[in-house]
Amino acid sequence: MNAMKSLSTRPPTTPVLHRGFTLVEVMVAMVIGMLGLIIMMQVFSAAEGQRRATTGSGDAQSNGAMALYALQRDIRQGGYGFNAVNTFGCPLALPAPASRTLAQLAPVIINPPTADVPAGDANTDTLLIAYGNNEGPPEGDVITAVNGLQLAVQAATNYRQNDRVVAAPSAPTAGCALTLTDVSAPPTPPNVPVRDATGAVDGGTLFNLGANPRFLAYAIRGGNLTVCDYLAFDCSSAANYIAIANNIVSLRAQYGHASTDVSGVDVWDQQTPPLTTDPPIAAPTTATEFACLWARTSALRIAIVARNSQLERDQITAVAPLWAGSAGAALTLSGRANWQNYRYKVFETIIPIRNLPWMGTCT
């Protein structure tokens, strides 16, 4: 009986507990996980946007610096090889492949005729820069005799076959016209053989522009800084321009004039000689006065606007940026409907046309 009583009073075997999550616990965990995922995605999105903005700003900085360097390099050379008042303002006939005549020869021209440099993007300027790379005297050599295609000069040994030369009158002359030609054979002092002697006269000047002169046309086309060399292509066609810096949306330029025959600059404008009668600079009445206006144009100031390649969702640029010449050449970026959704970087500087001070003083 005791054994049976002992068996009957033994507690029943405890069942194994099956543990798990309740529906409420699962839903709470899902909410917490979703909140964590949303926070991570927001952090990732913000970090990625910051990365794109930083990368795009870096690209804009690099593109703007490259564009500014290219323009500075060429403008500083402007006029080298023909820095004399008897050449400025004369039309210049170029050989093939251009086979056309530029409106005038000058170190640098802002917004030359569209027949020379087709207009770029709206509200941007174009530039035409000319310079040589000769090793002879930059003020030219006096022509002592003209014998057909043989031009006698005192320093004939400074010329090499295939050098590009220009024959000019001895003084600024109304109706002057110049022709770019080349030295057709090794000189035999005192004679320099040329392929075309148009414009050469006794007492005139022969300018040696070297083997690789440059006649460079710059313009903003399709939001890029483009360039064309007239000795390689016909730059009167916009199709011949090559992009050298991307996302450059504006180029503005102004001349630095001296209103009188003094050193320094006291007038900034876009008036290419011959000037109008707008004060304080009077319009020229003679060829000499016209050439002297170029001699007193000793600097350019330019502004380059580089655009961040990243298109932002929101408008982040309320108004167009400013530069020192905004009063006469404003930076207008409204060519694109969504221009305010980009960031911009402005590069501006003053560039001396360093070859002009070498010329004689004008009166």
C-alpha cells in the first residue's frame, strides 16, 4: 500500500515548454528594424549627395582653373612678333586652310565680327588672340629693297625657311592690308625669299612671326570652352572648334584702356578700336590715332564661370554670380531653364598684354 501510495502521490511529469515570439513581439521588432533601415538610408543618401557635391565642385574647380590658365597663357603672348603701331587695325589675309581675311590684326579682340569668330552661347563673349614665336626682333626689320619675291632686310639671318612673315607699311596707314605668307627658301643675305610679297614696300617693315604663330579663336559652345586655330582650321565655322574645358558656362571680358597717353588703366569696357565717341576716350580721326588706341589698351580682365556637373533637386543658386566687370558685362546664366539647380564657381583675373609697352609712345 505504501508503495502504491508513493506512486500515486508522485507529481506528474512536467511538460516541455515550447518557447517563441508572439505576434506583438514580431511586429515591434519589424518596426524597430524599419526605423533603423530608414535612418541608415537617410544617412547614406545625405553622404552620397555630399560626395557628389564635393566631387562635382572639385571638377568645376579643376575645369575653371584649366580654362583660366589657357586663356592667361595666350593673352599674355598677344601681339608678340608684331608689336608695332603700323600693324594694328589692318585686315590680315590668311593662307589655306582658312583662306580668308580677318577684319583686323590685334593682340586680342573681344567679340570680333561673327564672320571671323561665330557667336558662342547666349550672353557670352568670344576672343581672337594673335601672337608669333619668332626669335628675331619683335619690332620687325626695315625692308631696304623689294625685288619681286625677294625682300632685302638687314637681319636676314634671323629668318628660316617656312617662317611666317607679314610685310607692313612703315607707319599706320588708312586702308592698309596685310598678308600672312611664309619664307619659301633659305635666305641669302640680305634677301629673304617669300611666297607672297603683297604689301611689301621700300622702307616698310617685315615682321617675322616664326614657324608656329597662333591665331586662336575662343568661345563658349554648348557649355564648354572651345578653341580653334586659324592656321589649322577655318575658324569661321563653329564646327571646327575643339572643347578644352567642360562645364564652362560663361566667358566675359573687358579691355583695360588708358584714356590718355599715360601708363596704367583708367577705363574698362568692351569697345574694340575704333572706339565710339563715348567719353572719356574720343574716337580716332587718323590711322595713327587709331593704332595708338591699341597701344593704350594694355590689359584684359576676364571672368570664367564653371558649373558643378551635379544637378540638384532643389534650386540652390538664387541669382547669377557677380564679378568686377558686372556693370558692363554681366554674368547671365539663364540660358538653361534649370540653371538655378546647379552650383557655380567664378574665376576672374586681370591679364596684362605684356607686349604692348614695348612699342614707341604715341602722342
